Amino acid sequence: MRNLTLRQLRTLQVVASHGRIVSAAKELALTPPAVTIQLRQAEEELGLELFDRLRDGLRPTTAGLAVIEAAGAIEDRLRQLAEEIDAIKGVRAGSLRLGVASTAKYFAPRMMAGFMKQHPNIQVQLLVGNRAEIIEKLRTHEVDIAVMGRAPRDLPATAVAFGDHPLVIIAPPDHPLAPVQDISKDRIAQENFLIREPGSGTRSALEIFLSDIPGRVEALGLEMDSNETIKQAVMAGLGIAFISAHTIEAEVQAKRLVILDVVGLPVRRQWFAVTRADRAMSPAMAAFKAFLLSNGARYLPVVGTLYPETAIRKTRPKGANADGKPASSRRRGGNNRS
């Protein structure tokens, strides 16, 4: 074990990424035989096969996955060490790999710009994916900090909240329910929903919200792979959607979408900055976390300006609810958590 070299560990990572010796050799600027030798030496050192040799390429074994994850952690720690040494020397520089759930991509660039103005010598790389993809990048040390709506449960992680994350239901402006107030959960559950793919945080939240409606979670609706596609489909009249209010600012202000007034909504979650609990904090990571705690919320859209509370009441008889009967007063879902 102690005779494994950093070069061999790096080779294992690249082979796992490409699945083929020839492709890995190109990235490493080595010959295929040289890559094969390093792979074989690593396996001999450990006494286990690290890859299954299949017809369609190489796939890591259980041992291979463990070694590759360790290689990522070692590479990550060496990069942090370089930044710590620079900090000791007084060099205010570094790098940060920021992973954001796809819902956060609507405000993440503004947040990055604000951070980089304060720390111009820190290079920031942005990686976007759904919740499951970003968690996997945390697991494999491909990102330093992740911005998401919930901390992962199956990974040792530290999460710091920096702002509210409301989830709402949207529809086209001409939808029959657009002018209705106090729409019940039973009524909204009758609509056709446009939903994200499995692994998405908003899909999980919708499943929780509708979980007490018998049979509804098993047939949620038409699946789409991005918030942009969902928004376009809603505007085209294909259905309604449960979505982060922070993804629809432009469309609501342009009156291409409306937020439906559903009892129990918005579901109020929070945005978190998530890091692995089992890794050291680099100066760049510490600077970004401090920035989020002090400034992060200011880069989030102000949802109160999007919610059509006043507009709804102006388009309906005063005091009427979804059934045309007097509406009882209720508190909006400010404390609703799922």
C-alpha cells in the first residue's frame, strides 16, 4: 500500500473516467503500454484487481472504487495544502470548485461575480447538475462546496444555511385556477403536473407535498429534464409545475407565468452551502462560506415581489375562495417545511 505513487493514483482516476486505456493514455500524455504497466503495478501492490475487463471497456471493481475515492481525497488535500502554503506566504490566491444544483444556477453567477469582486485572485469554477449529480461530485471530491436545497443524508457533510428557498406551483396566466384564491391540495392534485427527473430536489419536495393524496405520487405527471423545459411547457399550456420561486423571476415579471395561490404554499426551505465533514477547509473555501453567510441572501430574488397576492384578490369577488364562498383567513405556508 505504501508503495503506491501519486502518478499511479492519478492514472487510476483517469482510467476510471474514460473506461479505456487508449483514451486515458491520451489525457495523461503517455503510451497505452505505460498506462497498462501503472495499472498492473497498482493491482500487484494491493493484491486485488481494480478494474473488470469488459468488452466495452474497463469498469472499477469495489476495490477500485475505494482506491479511486481515496485518490480524489489525496489530490484534493494536496491542492488545499498548496493554498495553505500560499496563505502562509501571504499570497491571497487560490481556487474554488463550486457545485450548484440546477435550480441554483439562476442566481449562482451573480453570487460568483460578487465573491470574485471581493477576492479577485481566487479562481472559481462552476459545475451545475441535479441534486444527485452534485452529491456524487461531493462524494468524489470533484467540488469543494455545493449549493443545494438540502444536505445529503448518505454523506458526511456540514451544511450552513444562507437564505430562504421557497417552492411554488406555476401556471400560464390564462389557466382557470390563475385568479382563484386558497386552492386546496385536493383540487391542485387533479391537475397535470410537469416534473423533473428522479434525483431532483424539487421532485422529491413535490412527492412529499402530495404524499397524503392516495395514488397521486405514483403518477406524478410528465417528466422533463430541466427547469427551462418545464417553464416553456407550462407557458405552452401543457400543465402546471412545482418549482423553485428563484427560477421564475423573469417569467413572472414579464407576465408569462403566474404563481397559483395554493393552501400550504409556498413550501419554505433554505439554501445551504454544503461541504464534506471529513475534509480540511482551504482558505478559498473559508472565504466563500464567510461570503455566503454575510452576503448570500442578497443575491436571491425577493419572492414577495413575485407572489400575486394582490393581483389575485383584485380579480375575484372580495372575500371569495375557490368555491365562490367566503374565504376564511389563513396564514400562508411560511413555516411549512418538508
